[in-house]
Amino acid sequence: MATTVEFEFRNARYRSAEKGLKAFGKALAADWDGSAKTLSNELRSFLDSVAQALTTRHGQAWPGGTGEKTLSTRSGKLMKSIVDSVSVSGTTIETIEGTIGSDLVYAGIQEFGGTIRAKRVKYLTIPLKAALDAHGVPLKRSARDWENTFVARSKAGNLIIFQKNGASITPLYVLKTSVYIPPRLGLRATLTAGLPYFVEKAMDAMVKAVIAAKGATA
């Protein structure tokens, strides 16, 4: 999952923050070649702050943390993958590039939302509370891994996989042909909201660095 953003800077319009800041950096480069390093540091700081904001927003324990725009912490893999993905490369104004995202297969649908449909099987197996641990992580990899199970229709009309253990019967999974996942991650929205502050902060840092460099060589 990757994302891009656009912005307007002063009296010039740029299709991306990258082009706008590089144009600004080139103007400074005539006076100081270290502007690229300052921009790189500011970009890294900005992307780290985006990753931290997402970690905080989606940091509440399951199931109470799941809301309209938030995810509960379960395995923690999604947030870790985003934090670990932050990278800034390039040593000149022209080559500086920053990335943030996740390579997990379910990251995209958490960001953009969408409907998951059963494909190679007739039904999706949606785990119920008894099939999850205290963090909301499935206790077993598949519904097939449970013993003494049977399928029956609930009073509400849903197909349920139950487990029978003596006289006890426990619902484990609900069977659905499809399930809708709303967009909750908010990576693009967080980037877009923070972009104007990053642009101003990066420009300010580069100007201050140029002034300091000139003072050191005066």
C-alpha cells in the first residue's frame, strides 16, 4: 500500500510536495549545499510523526478501540509495519524521496475500505469471541482446526459453526458470503493534514541552516 499527496505552495502550484520543496531547495542550494541534508532530516521527522500518530490513534485494546475511524490493537503487526516502513533516501535536493506504508495484505482494505467476498470457498468464516484470544487474535488459523464442530442456523437466521464439548455448545464462527470493511486506517488523511505544517517547517529549517552556515563562514 502506497500513497501520494498534492499541495499548493505560496503563489506557485505544485502537483506534489516533492516538487515544491525541491524547487525551494534549489533556490537555497546556490548559497548552501547542506539544504538537502536539512530537508532529508525534516522529511524523516515528518514521516515518523505520521507513523506515531497512527500508532496512538489505533492503540486501544480490542474490542473497545474499534470505532468509526479507529482500529483496535490486536497483534500489532499493522502499526509496526508502518513504523518500520518509514524511509528517506537521496543525498541531493533532486533525489530525496520519502516512503511510508505497509506491505501487509490487509493494509490496503483497512485504508481504502471494501467488500471481501468468498472466492474459492462458499463462505467466509468470521471468528466470534470464543474463537479469539484476549487481544482479538484468532486462536486457530482456520475453522477446520477446531474439533467436534457442526453448522447450524441461529435464531437470527445466520449460519454458525458451533463446537460441542459434552453438554456445552459454543458458537465459534459466523458464515458469510461477503463482509464490508470500512476505511479506518487514515494514513492518507494523516499525511494530508500534516503536509502544510511539514512544508513550512522544512522551509524554515532550511532557511535557518543557510543563515547559520553563512554566519559560520563569514
